[in-house]
Amino acid sequence: MDDRFFLRLRHARTGYACAIDFSPVTGRARNRKVCRGSEDDPALARPPGIIITPPGGDTVTVVRPPEDPQAHRPTLLPPAVGDVAEATVEPGASRVVVFPLTNRSAEARSFTFGVSSANAGLVPEPARPADARLEPAEQAGIPVTVSVAPGALADQATEVELRAADTGDRGYAASGRVRVRAALALARPRIAAPAPEIRDAGETFTVLYRVTNASNAARVLRLRSELLPGSALSLAAPLADVTVEAGQERMMPVTYRLDPGAEGGSAWDARVVVADRDAPAYAETSTPFHVTARLALEPPVVSGVPGRTEVPGAEFTIVWQIANRSNAPREIRLTAGSVSPDLAAVTPAGSVSRTIARGATASFPVTYRLAPRTTCQSIHGVSLRAEDAGAPALAASGSGEVRAATVLAAPVVAPPGSRSDGPGTSFTATWQVTNASNCEREIQVEALPAGDVEVVSATGVGIVRLQPFERRAAEVTYRVRGASLYQAESRPALRAADAAAPGQATTQTFVTTTALALCAPTVAGPIGVPPQPQQPGTGATVVHRVSNCSNAPRVFSFRAASANPGAVPDPADPAGMTIPAFSTRDVAFTYVVPPLATGAAVSDLAFRVEDEQRPALAAASAFRAVVAVVPLPPVLSAFAGQTIMPGDVAASSAVLTSRSNVAADYCFESSVHAGTAEPGKVVAPSPAAPECIAIAPYGSATVRQLVTGAPGAEHNWSNEVSVRAYDAARTALASEQRFLVAAALVLVDPTLVVPATPPPLIWMAGQERTVEYPVTNESNAPRDLCLTVVTGAELAGVSPAEQCATVGARQPFSFRHTLRGDRAGDVRTTVRVYDRHEPARHAEGAFLATVVDAAPIARWTPPSPVYVRKWAEFDGGQSSSPVGARIVKYVWSWGLINQRWTGTRFEPGGSGVATDELSTATTRRAWDYRGAFQVCLVVEDDAGRRSRPACEEVRTLMESRARLAFRYRGWWYDPSDFCFDAPWDNQCPDAHGNARWEILLNQSQGDVPIRRAWASVRVEFWQTDDRFARAFSYAGNVETLPYTLVSGGQTLAYDFMSNRHKASGSVESGRWRVLDTNGTSALGWPRPPGLDLHPLVLNVNLGSATGVWDTGPHWVPNTAWITLFVEDAHGGVTSQTASLDHARAEWRGGECLGGTSGWGCIEGYERLSPPREEPRVVMSKEDLGDWVYRYTGSGSSPDGRVVDWWWETTVSSYSAGTYETRTSREPVLEVRPRTCEIVDVALVYVDDRGQRGHALDRVVRGEAEECIVAVPL
């Protein structure tokens, strides 16, 4: 309040003044009375005799004795001071006003001045003008500078008084006034923008601008929104004009809408212009309010590419399609990859980033190259991974298949190097034949002789099956013709041709030159040897045949000698000769056996041939007189190596030659030795040896060794088989050879195991599940096995469509393949496993699957108990999704009794339901009726799937609540109310009392059993014989005790008591009865205990009470106050209080058992409706220090449901005399009173019947005496 009330007293002559402030705010302040003028100041001293006596009230009485009329000089007159017209001054400005002053005295006088303001807060007290001296009747203008305090409101006004007093006698004084008014000072309003916000595209939201009226009067402010052209922000609601008081600050809501097309992360600015509606030039524009569109990131989408066939070694380009699903342009990091080492990305190499516009699809070409040696029809996977560069977790991949084309090429033959070999020699040349095609081919390989070189044998020729780019050696054994002359040149060849495409052929040769083959000449003979033993003394000619085995003519010399000259002298040497190449000449010499040769002596006649140029090349022969037997070990040639199928039988042959000069029997031993595998892994152990054979001297025979392949032999494993030939008579004479036996490749279909169905495998929609497929490589070599899974649209493959793995010979392996349920339905899935290099070798299987829709499951638990007109909390938070989806909607349906839904409300009749769709799991509901109601919950997940309704029955109960229904029995005017159950000299015994109030508890019984009941009573008594006799009162409590009756096997419980004693006796009198503990009346009627039959009895005994016909005095109740307390089975306690003025009570009539009055009727009860109770509110306060307080609270309605609540704070200022009230619905309230402020806090709750309850608190900062400013005169 701005009004101020003063009482001012001023002495007209001396100017001594006092003022008393009667304003409401400062009326009781210590400084409310202010006086000016000092007794020590002679000019302002109080005249003698003036007494200022402030009484105890709010007035001041000034008493002054009468003045002496002779004390004044008749020539002196008070000056005349004129009033000045009203002056209007802007707040904070000043202005000079001139008061007209006239000297009315007959002589020149000096005047002094005093200036005061009636409201110094509005117009500060001006400075006192300088003294002035005026001649008689002279008039002068006295300037006074007046100012208006800054912040003054427009049209506020006060008076400024100029007092002029004669300096010689201040009693001669006069004053003039000027009214000073604060002018209207317009100023640009101030506006502050709200803090920046992040909002979703398409969202409509409201922000608060802080607007302050800077003018000194209430103004109508007009708001206008400024948005940049093309801005995604738009004004969602028009801006209305608002009236704002001077200096007041208001929060102005402005509703914007962010365009749905706004890109995530884009920022937009908005400004609001506030202007004075009536003075538009006074306007102010807010700082920009920044709104950023919330960035919604989604993983990119990579489209797969169709399968294609490409030529190995050539480059090709695949164009991928990448879609940006985020709401803003995103930098997508793209990485091309391949799951095959034969397929590589050429360009780009590594990761490449591309910026893709919002919602756009970009093409991304990738150049790949298949390795030149890629196998035909092989399938190679390509992939492209796209990930958000700013959020790498948001990624997607695409894949495709590339099949290698078939490329035929002529086989490649690598010849051996040129060489030189002697005639008659054999050599082996190794040719390398390579299948240059990228598919398996059959190659016809032929070894061709040439010149003096002939083919002896060859391995790796004929029809050879080669894998793609496989190289295999062909070993050809050649022999140079024995007659090949020195330096003769030959060119043997090898031709390799594609058997299916003869035009794809290659022939290669190599050069072999016949070398100079010098060898020792051979001597045959002696030819025509005389019979031995040769007779001593006889001579003979020994002819030796000498052969030149060199491939060039050679000159030979000959010598003959005797080993035992004593037996045979040395013969003469034959003459030398030239023997052509490969020619033979007979050379003879003659010897003579001496006649005296020692019997049985042996003389070797040696014959030696030497190459004259190379004496080391020599040969010799000898002739013996006695021929001796010379046994020698045989010679066994090499066996050919064998490739054998597991379980098959193979044979390898060799030639056995005897070197003995006598016939011999030869036998054999065979055994198996380790090769690349342990003995017995390739060849069955203990092979059968060949049978014994007989060979003539220096004869030969063919030997065949049989071997059997081991059943478990793996391809490329090998064993060695040894064969030993020995003379049966001389076992030490033996020869041994070994040969290699390798296991041949045996390809067999692999085996596959798939899940056994039915029943089918179950997938939940969206669920990923991995299925394991055991396979076994049944071939005898490691093979590359591949698995393909073909399914329907109900299941989507997460794993690659084809998986390959190298599996060992006859080894098991398990493939794992992941499928995801995409849509509900039954599907058959086919699984195929095959040999990657022999696709015809395969196995297939199938299984059944079912994809089940993953609908969420609604779950909730009915609240209990639920009372009529009370809020019940419902929680669907137990609902869940079997696939982990997020529950986004909770749909509750509420069944009502005898109600039907019209589309806008429920009306009586029919039936219907109310539906609430909520985004939160919890809600609350209250019913106004008692009954059973079906409540159903349906939940919806973020994929739009809805659950089946989860329905439960909710039964509402009437609350068991204290409701007074009672009757009085005792002394009164009507004898029918007397207690006739006692002798006349003691009208009501202690068991019943003189005064008795019976409370019927069934009026308090609701749907919840009553556990306990008790009551308190206060009675005021008076005498019937003397109404002016002293009255007295009685107060007490009674409480029920348990009472149990067993009837027919059923236990009934009831609380029954009368003054802590059970009622006894069965007395019937008049129209009321007292029941005994067995629940039977005096008439013998069976009455089981019950709330409607057993009242709660309040008895009061008056010892001075007398009989009915005595003379008194009789004490009777005047007024009774009864409070009933009821506790239900849930522990809830309620109470109700009633008072009864017995002087006005008319409790007559009855409610009879048989419907008529008379015997058997029970006196009627007074039923009291409980008064409506306001909500109960509890508020707590926490002192946080530094004058900061935090409030929390809660409330409930005893007989209804709370429908609204709020905080209400009122801030009052001591100094300014103002107050301000604010409301809030925040759960926690914090207040910070400033100095000299009072903060009143109220928490208000309202129920559905309009009853209000509240809790109050007050915070005071500063004392009133400290905060109220002194009021100036």
C-alpha cells in the first residue's frame, strides 16, 4: 500500500514542528513521531510555556498560554507568499519554480525561508533559498528547485511548501505551496530471450520471454515475432497485447513450431520485438533465441548387389547404393571388402568417406579384380560396410556374389634342358605339364622319340586329369642307341593337348647330343678254349674277341702274360691295331702248358687290351687250367611304384638275374615300411611274398609282388614295400629292392545332419537364432566343403548364404548359420553341403520352422483395497516384450456398472467402458459406486505390436468409517426412559448407570470389517429439582472387547462391552431390552451377536440419583459430547463427534422388529451424517542456511479424492509496504526472503467435493523497527 497518513503540528511563529505517522506499515514504529527544531537554537527555540505532551494514544496535545496582545508591534505584518501553479517534472529531473513574496510591513524587512515536501519519497526536500530583504510593499520572486525522485510513478503528486518568516520575529510568517506532479516518462521496454533449446523437428513448444515495463506507468505492450526468411521456425499461436504495471516484470509465453523438415543439428534464431502499443517508437528487440533441431541418427542402408560372372584377371566395377536415413547430411565412411583372397578391391583402396544428404541415396562404384588364377565357377563374396563417421556404432553392410568365368588355354609344357649322353645310355627327363585353364581338364600327354634317342618308358603320360593351374611332372626314360656316333644330335618331344579341345595343344622339344663315350674295350673269350683241365705240356691258341665299345675309332695295344710262369710261361704279345667304333676284332695268342706243371695248379693266362691314347681304358681276360664253380648273388631290378585304391590289390614286377656259373633256386621275403605314413596305413601289413623260382646260370626271371590297399588310407599317404631275393642254398647270396605305394584319391559324398522336425523350430519375430549343422567329409583326403541355406521370406539370413571350410579326411565338422525371424508363418529351410571342387559330391537336408509374432505381454496387479471415492493406483510396469522391445503405450479400459459411453461422457443405463491411452505405466482411477468392475490393460511396443488384454476384476468397497447413531436411556421426564431393571431405591445399578448412551456400530460398518471400536463421552449434568444448583460434568472412555460365538460350526466374532463389563441378565422392560452374553432376549428369542443388535454402551453413574417416586434431587444430563472411534481391519482409524442438548431432544418413536409398536420394539437411534472434512495437508520445512528454505508436503482427502493442489507464496515488504503473491505446482518449493521481507507459504489441496485443506508457514527476515524508514517532516 502506498498511502501514508500523518498528523503535523507547527508553531505559526517559531516554525517548531512535530509529525506523527499513522500509516499502517509504520504506525507502531519507534520513529513514528519526529520533531524538528532544537531548543539550543535561538532562532528555532520553543517559546516559553509551550508544552508538547505525547499521550499514550496516537494523538499529541499542544497547550500554550494566551499571548499578550501588547507584545506585537502593530507595524509588522506577515509577508504574503503566493501559491505556484502545478509543476510537472519527469522522474529524476528538477525544475525551478518561483514563489511570489510581498513585504506587507511598513518597513523594510529581512525574511528567512524554509522548504518542505509532503512526500519526501516522491519529491525530495528542496534546498532552502537564501534570505531576502524587501522594502515595504516590495514584491520578489523566490526561486525553489524541485525534483522528482527517480522511479516515481506517473501522476503521483505531492505539495512543496515554501515558508517565509520575518527574521526579526519569526512569528510573522506565511507560506505558499506548489503541487509537484511526476510526469509520464516513457522508456523502451526491456525483453530477455529464453535460454537456447534443443527440439524435435515438427515439435510445437512454448518458451517464456522476460518482459519488463521500464516506463513509470502501466502500459499496454505489444509483442511481435521476427523470424528470418526461410527459417524452419514459425509462430504457432498469435501474440496478444498485455498490460504491464510500471516497472513490473512479466513472463510472456511464445509458442513456436519447428518445421518437420528441419535437418538435425540445424540451428535457427528467433527474436521478439516488444513495443509500447500507444507509443510504438518505444520498442526493444530481444537477443536471438536459439533453437537447435535435435539430431536423430539412424544407421545407413546398403543395398545388396545381384550376382554376376567375371573373367579372372580382368577388372570390373560394382556400383553400390547407400541410403542416409538420418535427419541430417551425414559423412558416411565406406569400406569395400571381400571374403575371398582371390577377389580384391582395386579402387578405392581402404576406407573412403562420402557426405550424403538427408534421406538421399548415393552411388558408390568400387572396382574389383579377380586373381588371374581364380578357379572357374568359384563364388566370391563382396561386401561394403557403411558406417556413420560421427557415430561408428551406426553401421550397415551389403554383400553380393561374383562367380569366376571359365577361361580355356593351351597346356603349358616345360621341357628339360639340353644334354649330352653317351650311346647306349638311358636317362630320365622330367617334363612339367601345367593346366593353364581355370577349370579341371583332361590333358593328353605323349612322349615322342627322335633321332638316336628312343623312348624306353614314361610316367605321367596318357590322359591326365589336372586341376585348374595344376602342374604335374611327366618322367620319360630315354635311351641313346648304342650305335649312336659321337656328336650325333637328337630332338625328342612331348606333346600336351586338351582332350576335349584338341586345338588347345602344345609341343616342346629338347636337344640331346651323343657324347664321346670312351669305354674300356671288351674282351670276349677265350674263343675255342681247349678242354680243361688242360693236359700239361700241351699248347693251345687262345683267341680273344676284342670289341671297341666307344663311339669313335680307337687304337689298341695287346699284352699276354701268365699268372704262374712256373706253370705256364708268358705268351707273346699280339700286335696292336685300330678298331672302328663299335667294331670287333679277334686277337689270338698261343700259350704252352709246361709239361711239368704242378698238378691241379692253376695258371691264369692273362690277356690285356689297352687304348693307346687312354691306357686306363683297358680290358683283360684270363684262361684257367682248372675251371672252378663261382656262385654269386643274384641281381634284382627296381619295382615300379604303385598308386592303389583303399582295399584294392595291385602288382609290381621286377627282373631277377642270376650271376652264378651254376643253376640256383631263389626264394623271396616281403615286408612293409614307413613312407609318408606309418607302416600299414597305406598297404595292408604282411604282404604275401612271391613263390620260389629256379634260374639257370646267369639267367633271369620276372618277379610279381602283390600289395593290398589299407581301408583307411588317405590320399597322398605312402608306404614302402621291400622285396628280398636270396639263394635258397646260400641264403647270404641275396638282393633287395624297395618300391613306393601311394594311396589313390577316393571321393565320396559328404554327410549332413539337420534338426529333426516336426515339431518345427521356433523363432520369435525379430529373434536371431543360430542353427548348427554337423557334416562329415567321407572322402579319404581333406576337402573344401561348402554349406548353403535356402529359406523363405519368413526367415532372413544373418550369416553369409554360403560358408566353406576345409575338413580333414573322414573328419566331422559343424557349420553354424544364423537366421532372423522376419515375419510370422511356417517355412521350410533346405540345407545343402557339397565338395567345393567336386560339386556333384553333395548331401541335402531340410527342416521346418515357425516364426511367431513377438507381441508384448500386458501384466498388472489389481490394487487392494479400493474404496469408493478414493484414488486407486494402477501400475502396468510389469508388462514386457518377449523380444526386448520398448513398451510405448498403455491402454486402460475401465468397466462401469449400469453406464454407457456416449462418446463424450457416461450416462446411466446400458453398459460401456472408458479408455485411457497413456505413455507411462502408472495411472489412477476412482469410482463413485460400490461394485465389481472389469479393468483391462493392453500395451503396445515401439514396433506397433499390441498385447492381448490383461483383465482383472476390481471390487470397490465402502469405507468402514465412524458414523454416530445412538440413543439415550436414563432419568428424564418420560418414565419410559427409566432404568427399570433395578430396585426402586437404586434406579440404575452400577452395571448400567444413571445415564446411558447406546451407540449402534452397524451404521459405521462398510465393506471392511471393524476390528475395534471405542468412544469417549463428556456429560454436563444439572438438577431437575433446582436448575440453579451447581452443575458438574463427567468424562470417560469405553472400549469394546472381543466376543466370540460358535454356532453350527461357524465362529462369529463381535466386540461387545459395557463399561468394561459384559452385560449380564436378561431383563425385558417397556420397549427396550438388554441382551445377555448368549445373544438371547428374556423372551427366549435366539439373537446371534451382531453390530445391529449389540450396541456400544456408555454408562455414567450418579451416586445421588434416587428412585422414580422419590423427592429427589434428580441429576440429569444437560449436554453430552460423544466421540466415536472406529478401527477397520486394515488399521485405518476414523472418528466422529456429536453433541446433544438433552433439553431439546425428542427421541421418540421406534423401529420395531415386527413392524408395529409395543413389545419387541427397539428404541430408535439418532443417525448423524459425518460432516464433510477438508483434506488433510502435511508440510515439512528444511532450513538450508543463508536464509534459504525448502518445503515439501503431501495431502489426502478423508472422504473423497484429491483433484488439485498448489503452493501459494505471499511476499510482503516492510519498507516498501507492498506484497506479491505467486503460485506453483512444483513438488519442491524453495524460498529466499530478502531483508525486510515476510514470506507466507501455504500448501493447498482440493478434493472432488470442493473442500479445501491447507498448511501454513511464515518466514520473517528483519525486525519491523529495523526495516521501517523514518518519515521526514
